[in-house]
Amino acid sequence: MTAILERRESESLWGRFCNWITNTENSFYIGWFGVLIISTLLTATFVFIITFIAAPPVDIDVIREPVSISLLYGNNIISDAVIPSSVVIGLHFYLIWEAASVDE
């Protein structure tokens, strides 16, 4: 009986991470979609909590009267809210709506 010993090259940290993510023998399979979802959910949760605590006043109705919606501006935990209004949505998507072509 002949035993052949091969020298294993040390695998990089990225290679070990890739193997761990794509290994289906783990009791908790994550996969690449899981990597994207977990990081996205953590980021969204973190941003929502920061918004809940410290969002600046927003002119919701475009009547020049900013509405404060965060805890730092005097709201309590019950009346505090993160309000997705049409103004806020328009602020984020204005560049897409006003683009003359897809190239912009």
C-alpha cells in the first residue's frame, strides 16, 4: 500500500469564504443570494433605525412647514414615524424621471 502525501496550498481567506458560502453540507446553507439578502436587510434595518432616531424635518405637503418625524426633534416613541411621502419618493427618483434618455 502506497500513501501519496500532497502538500495542500494554503487557501486564501476569500477562497475559504467562497467554499463556506457554497457548501451544501452546512446545516445552514446561505448561498450567494443569502449573502446579498443578509447584507441588504442589515443595511436597511440600520438606516431605518437611524432615520427613526435622527431624521431631519421634511416638508411633506410642500407648504413650507417642515414636519419633524424623529425622536431627536421631540416626538415620543408612539408618535414617531418614518413617512415615505411622494415628495421623498420624487426626490430620489427625480433624476430618472427627468432623464431624456437611458444614457443619462
